[in-house]
Amino acid sequence: MTVQDETTVESGILLTDAAAAKVKALLEQEGREDLALRVAVQPGGCSGLRYQLFFDERSLDGDVIKDFDGVKVVTDRMSAPYLGGATVDFVDTIEKQGFTIDNPNATGSCACGDSFS
């Protein structure tokens, strides 16, 4: 796995090449070039916080925006402290398919892996 922009680990989210390629493919399917991948943290789940990944056309005050080979990744200012140095990857194996988040700020997670603290 290669991670782009490794020098800015503390300053925001990192997107692997595989995740960037998957996001690009999904945006091409949607036919929308104006969307960004928004990664947020919301209260919920059995460990207290849960991740949200979705396409968004909005620009909110205080958003942290990073570009990974033409893929815009946006984090709101409230979520950014929880996601500094987190790596978003895309896995496609026989056991699992989907986006994963490796977050060095998470001190614990639930058994299902859907939330963290």
C-alpha cells in the first residue's frame, strides 16, 4: 500500500492510491466532477463515534480540503482533530470489499469495527 503525501500525516486525512482510484471510478459512474469525498466523524455507535464517508457538493466554513491526484477529500473543522493522520484505503478481497479507515487517534473500537473512541 502506498500513501500519497506522507509528509503531512498530522495535517489531515491521507488517501491511498487504491482509494483514490475507487473514488474516481465512482464519480465517473455518477457523471459528477463537482463532488468531493467528505469524511466526517459523528456521535454514535457502541464506542461513541462513527465515521461517515459520502460525496458532497457543499463547501462549509472551516473545511479542510486536500487533493489526491484529482480527488478532493473534505473534512469539516469539527471532525479534523479526530482524523489527523488517518488513512482511507479501499480493499477488494474475497472476504471484504469497501473503504477502510486506519486512524492513529482511535484509542478503541467496537467488535464490529463500525465505531471508535
